[in-house]
Amino acid sequence: MKIDKNAVYGVYIHIPFCLKKCAYCDFASYPNLLSKADSYLEDVATEMKQYKGIYANSVYIGGGTPTCLKKEQLLKLVDKIKSTFLLTDDCEFTVECNPKTADYDYFCALNNVGVNRLSIGVQSFNEDELKLLGRAHNAEEAKECIQMAKKAGFLNYNLDLMFGLPNQSLLDFKKSIHDALALEPAHISCYSLIVEEGTKMCDMVNRGELILPDEDEERRMYHALIKILSDNGYEHYEISNFALRGMQSRHNNKYWNREPYIGIGAAAHSNIGDFRFGNPPELDLYTDIVKNNVPDGRETEKLTAEDKMSEFIFLGLRKTEGISKIKFKDNFGIDIYEKYGEQIKKFCGLKLLEDKSDTIRLTSAGIDVSNSVFCEFL
Ligand code: SF4
């Protein structure tokens, strides 16, 4: 795999530590392991070295909970990133944060070293829902955290919300949206809960202790989300993402636009040239790869032309602006109708896709069944 030194990359650094494990979480995140943070950060710094002098216009420190780290540890990591990559002047530099893990001083320190965007995991402003989700914070702490971030100078921040939660009503969800709006975030990401196998929540649902809203109610929540956020000036630019004008996430867009990105840390994935590769989520296996140079611990995939074409479609269709037929032809040297005419005509006939001038995009009805649409392009 060859790194193009002239390309501009996105950089993702994974911090796999959390205060506690949320009931629904199947991410690579480990509670009670902060004692390993120093050695983990050394591994991250070692892995990063190979990318010295690469241009980056987006950095995202995510997790896990990066702000679980001591302030000095996170600042040292930021410093390492700045001395490794050539960050563009307009580089979007995001740190993910959870309420209860950062205070005013912590935010001021991040702001001072050039972090210019926060992504704050709130998920809900309803106390019962937060307890069911097993979050480490309550609603008041979430609001205080956001106010401290604003006071420290962060005006560009994302709030994460969730819907389709156990026992959640449409009214409860609307109230959480309005609570979020009152805090004036530049960006809102809002995903429907997926109950993943092996999580505490999955066990509770299987035992009948938790009841999820039915599909119709879940869709009503999603439609309410779009309506309320649109009425309040947020552009619905991707299935689950909303932003004020000019505040779309560059980090997220890189993924949907299939632009190159470098993932560093346990469970982090990279997209470089025709290759996708990911580090293992287990900390000891990750250390093995970095310290002992055990490359076959990485999951690597070389994309075929076929893979790239279907990625272009199903990642691009996630964006409400849709995909460009001209760009498809420029990228792959073949007309999109020659390759996918059957599927496009079928979904246009069902009014799940629309084809207007150069653009093919999901309709509102198509967004509701987007996964079924994407499947037919795989
Ligand atoms: S804070 Fe996020 S990463 Fe950590 S356990 Fe909860 S959902 Fe998982």
C-alpha cells in the first residue's frame, strides 16, 4: 500500500477508554482501564510516526471517551498529531467528549491548542432514558457541560442524540430535540437505537424487560426530527446528520465521499488508495501490531472496481444531495445506467429514488427504507 504524499487526508485517532460501559454499546471501549492509557498513547504515537509529513485537513479524536484521559495526556496527544501531520490552516479538529469527563479548564486547554470542534455525546435529555441507556451523566450535567464548552469558546459543536429508545414516546423525543436546540449546537447527529447482540440492553430486550417502540412509532420520531430541525434552520444533509449552514462535518463527509483517511489506534480503520484496513479492537493485539510489527493482525481489504462502484452509490446516497452521474462516469469510465440501470429504474418507479438532471438521490420514502435500497447495489 502506497501513501500519496500529495493527497490531503482525514485523521481518526481512537481512544478506547470510558468511565463505564453503556448498556447499548458494542464499540471498542473499555471501562476501568485508564491505568493503561499512558502505554496505549505511546503505541498511538509509534503508529503515527509512519505518517510524518502527510497533509491533513480533518482530525477527529474519538472513542470511547477521549476526555476520560487526563488533560495533560490529551494535550500531549494533540501536540503529537500537530508535529506529525501537516495540518491545513482550515483543518477541522474535533474531540469527542462526554458530559462528566471535562470541565471549563479542560475545554479552555483544548481550545488553546487548536481543537476547534467538539462532538458531545448526550443521547437524550430525559432522565429515565439516560438511566436505561446506562449513561454516566444525567440531563443537568449534560447541559452544564455544554455551557462550559461554550464559555470556553467552542461555538462549533455537535450533539449526539438517539431515538427509538425503550419506553420512549414521541413526546419524550420531541422534548429532547427542543432541549438540544435550546443549547444552539452547530450540528446534530441523531441515530435510531440498534440493539446489538451481546450488549446488556439486548439481554434485557430478550428477557422482555424492555419494550422498544414499534416501527411506525420509530418512523414518526424520525419524521418529527427532520421537521423540527428543518423548521429551526438545520440542513438535513445526511440520513442521520443535520447542520446549520456551513457547519457540516468535514470528518463525516470524507467517509461518505470516499476520500482518504488514516485511522490510528485500536479498532481504527483507514482508507488509503484502494485499501481498507483496520486495527484489532483488543488492546493487547493492537500493541503487538505496533510494537512487534505484526502486520497480519490487521484486517486488510483491497477494493475491486466493483466494490468501489457500489461504495460510491451506497455511501453517496446517504447524503441528501445524492450522487452525480457525471462523477460516476468520470471515476469509473462507465455510465451509471449501464452498470445499475435496472436498480435505478426499479427504485425510481417505486418513488424511492429520483433522477433529476445530473443527480440521483433518495426520496423521503426512500430514506425510510434506505438499507433495502442500498442492498440492491451491493
Ligand atoms: S460513552 Fe460511548 S463509547 Fe463509551 S460506553 Fe458509552 S456508548 Fe460506548
